[in-house]
Amino acid sequence: MSDVTAAAKHGFTVNLSILFGELPLLERPAAAAAAGFTAAELWWPFGEQHDPSRAELDALRKAFTDAGVRLTGLNLLDDLSGGARGTVSVPSERERFRANVPVAADFAASLGATALNALYGNRIEGVDPAEQDALALEHLVLAARAAHGIGAVLLVEALNGAESPDYPLLWAAAAVEVVEVVEVVEVVDRVNAATGLGNARFLCDLYHLARNGEDPAAVITAHADRIGHVQIADNPGRHEPGTGELDFEDLFARLTAVGYTGSIGLEYRPSTGVSADSFGWLPRELRAAGQRATGQRATGQRAAG
């Protein structure tokens, strides 16, 4: 990508759960700083532990502060390490999720994060989808209130059906007519209606949109007022920009045009397997612009990313 004019309008935050994954977790904030980044985000970093020890929390917090990297966003308990896609709507995970919310919110707040991301969870065989959706709303309301308590937004994310076939929050227009599938912006609106806080927002992942066959540019235009954060990877492949077919210069320009002033999360796998080699598309002087919040303090206005 030779023209980075549109990229210069945005800040960037590096996802340390997928980038620098070749390093131990505690070494990744320093590696991100060495590559020129000042902000990072994480999936839930403690595996299936919903309530990690104080020592584990302190060690990760120290890794960030020592590196001078701010945490911008954090997943609530997602069980991604176990092959799940979140715990929000899963009845058997009710107690674990509810116990995790204050732990995650406290840790996020301690590092300056302004966004919590709640993955919806897969459909469970033998469980009524309506039951799962009711539980999800209950849990998302709980999470939105916790996010509000630390001045953060709550993000709700759509994934792609090819990689997450049992995940119900998809963007394919035809699929939203099926009872087992839920449109993500509808979930966001339900949560905001239930809490009155207005801090639930759509996590606009351009890779997942494209992988689902959606037009990312059209989604940006249609749902600009609900976007709380943006994440990117090229498609196909889920590698760095320039390795696939997405026109990021155009997409970044569209985000600017609709008023998106937040940071953009780099959530891709390096094509060479070496994360430090995957940032050539983004000049070093633009990497430290990630100080912009991944989500505005909740004010009822559209959140920044």
C-alpha cells in the first residue's frame, strides 16, 4: 500500500492476542512498543480462567506499564482458547460469565481501556435459540452497566460463518431471516434500550464482513452511528493489508467520511509468521497514533473506536 493518506487520519492499536503470538504473552507489549505502537488490545488473555489470580493480573499489568503501552480494549470471558466463541449466551457458563465481568472491567480500567468486547457465544445443540438470546440480553445489560462504570463502551461483534458456523451474529442479509441467526445491530439496539445508557456499540470487523460476503464499505455507511470500534485483516487469508483483496485506503477514507475518529485494531495473522515483519504497509510514524480511545466515554453519542 503505497498511498497512506487515509491511514494517517486514524490511530492504530495492535491486537496482542493474534499479533506477536510467536512470543510469550508477557513479552508482547514490549515487542509492540519496539515496533512503534503505543496502544494494544486483547482477547481474554487468561484462557478459560474466569477469575485469574492477583499475581497473574499484576504480571500482565506490569508488562503493559513497563512497555509504555496502553490497553485500549479487552474481551470479556470468551473461551476462544477452548474453541468457543464467547460465553454471553451459553446457559452452562452463566456463573463464570457473571463472575468474570467485574474482574475484566477492573483490569481494563487499571490500564486505561475504554472498551469491553462481549462475544455472543455459539448456538448450543438442544437449547432453544430464544432462551440463549434472552440470556444474552441479560448478560449484555450487565456488561454494559459494568462498562459504563469504568467510562467504557460495550462492543458486540459479528464473526463470519465460514470460520464460526455455530455463531449466530452474522451479517449476511438473507441469514437474518432465520430464527437461529441474529443481526448484530439489533442486539446493540436492544441492549441500549434496556439500559438507557447508549454505550453498546457495534464492533465493525472488516475482515469478518468481507469473509461473510458483505460489502464493508456499505456497512460502514449504513451503520456509522453504531460503530464503536473497527478491526482489520485482509481477505482472503486474514493477513496484513496488501496481502488480499480489500482496498484499505478506500475503507479508511470512508471511515473518515462518516465521522469515525477512533483507532483501528490490527487483528491479523502475519503472512510470514513474524509479526514485526508485517507492518511495512503502515509507516512507523503512524503507529504511535493509537492513543485515541477504543471507545469514547459513554455520553450517548457515537463511540470512537
